[in-house]
Amino acid sequence: MSFTPQFFTTAESLVDSLDKKVLVVLRDGRKVIGVLRSYDQFANLVLQDSLERIYVGDAYGDIERGVFIIRGENVVLLGEIDGDLEDSLPLQQLSVEEILQRQREEAEEKARKDRLRSQLLRKQGFCVDFADNDLY
């Protein structure tokens, strides 16, 4: 008699990630890194020693958040972080102020490009209607 391993596709599959460092991508695009301490059947998460990581180009900045509770419906992606691989990435760490400034500049540039694209599409007769910040 052979044993076939079970693969869980529900919140039960998170049991292997308990007490490990994880990255959670939220519906609004934010990325939160922390130690997964608890979860429930709705995939609500509790992260300890968490930080919000902001990426801009080849740089990143971390904003400390402490204990972070995430409602399950806001989770897009959850994955364990390999500490060795994380340390070897060619990314430059910036201060919170610097990364927020770069993020604002990037958002302004994106908004400018989106306005231009919308104007061009409207001239061609297309209707441009979409949600900007919901990655769900």
C-alpha cells in the first residue's frame, strides 16, 4: 500500500511557515516581511518583528511595523524568505526618507505617463477605465 502525500490548498498549508520569516504581498501592493506567528481558517495572519519594504528600482527601504495583523482577504502572495539569498541580492538599502522620496518621484512619473497614454487612447476612440491600486 503506497502513501500519497496530501497537498493542502487552504489555510492549513500555512502550518509549515509558522515561526519562519515570510514575505506577504498585499492587495494594495505593499510588501510586508515578518515572522509568521499565527493564522486562522480565513488566512488572517499575525506577523511579529515586521517591516514594510518599499522597492524602487535597485534600491529598497524598510519601515518598521512591529506586530502586524493582516486580514486574509488582503493577502495576494505569501512566501518564505531564504536568509542567505536575501543577503546576496544586489540591492542598495536606503533610509526611509530617501526611499519615500524616490517612491513619490516614481509615482509622479507613472501618473504623468498614464495621463499621456490615456489622452492618446481617447484620441483614438478608446475608453480608459481601470482601477489604479488594486492588485487583487
